[in-house]
Amino acid sequence: MYTKRQKVNIDDTRFIFTTNFSGDPSRDRFGSDKRRVNVVIPTQELADQLVALGVKVRQTKPNPERTYDEPFVPTYFAPVTINMESKWPPHVYWITTTGKRLLCDIDTIGQLDFIRVKNVCVQANLVEKRNTPGEYSLYADVMYVEQDADADPYAERYARYAAPEADMAEPSDHTEIPF
């Protein structure tokens, strides 16, 4: 069933609900300071496999105040913890709109809470819960978060312009007038 250091791959997925890469208690529904995200499980087969391994896979429920044109199809998801304070922190990569791969560290990972995400691929470790033997949590080992540029209609038009870093820098001589 479970072997030591077993990993689970969840490819071509997305986040559901608010992400908390920063560990900010105000971003968590229950005020937790854990860095945690909810990852959509893309297929029923993978959801069944995770349940068989002992991972708590949850699903969305229909809103009773809303009428649906089509039958409601639940979305399966599982929480993934990002433990940046561990001895071996996960490798979380931010794929920018220009295709650059940026490795996030403990100081920069919080920026992922404020970007539009196009695609997520994650490899997670199964870690047994202390208080409930036989149940496992997912802890990120490697994660790729691809930023979405489709929502920005001007991104392609102005991509050729570089940020004017020299113009925005502070003057070395504070008596010098910038204009």
C-alpha cells in the first residue's frame, strides 16, 4: 500500500479557493499560519487512488441558493502544505509570462498569492498524520506554478519594453535634482 517516501504527481491542474503561500493568517479561512494551497484533482481515477492511499480528498458541493442549467459536477481537491521552514524545503518554481523559471525562496514565495495562475504541476510527499495513523497529508516536494498572461490584454503589446530601472533608481547625490 504505502512505501516510505512515496510521492504523488498531480499534473496540469489549478488551485481552488484562496492560496496561502505567504502563511498569512488573514488569508486563511480559519486563521492558520500554515503555507497551504488547495489543488484540484483533475481525474476521478487520481482522486480514487489518493483516497485509497489514505489522503483526505474533498469535493465541492452545490450551492442551494443557485439553480444550475446542467447537472452539478463536483470538483475534487486536496490540500497541499508547503513547508518552507523545513530542513529540505520544497522547490517551488514560478514560470513567468515570458517563460522564465524563478525558484521561490521563503521571502519571495508569498508573491504567488497575488498572480493569476494558468497551470500547476506538483509532486508531493505522503506524510502520515501524527494523531490519525493511516491518514496521510500531502507536502509539496516540487511545484511549478505557471503565470497566466491572458487576463492582461496589453502584456504582449508592451512586452518589448524593458523596465526603466536606471530611471527609477534613487540618485546617488541627494542634492541632485532629478529633472
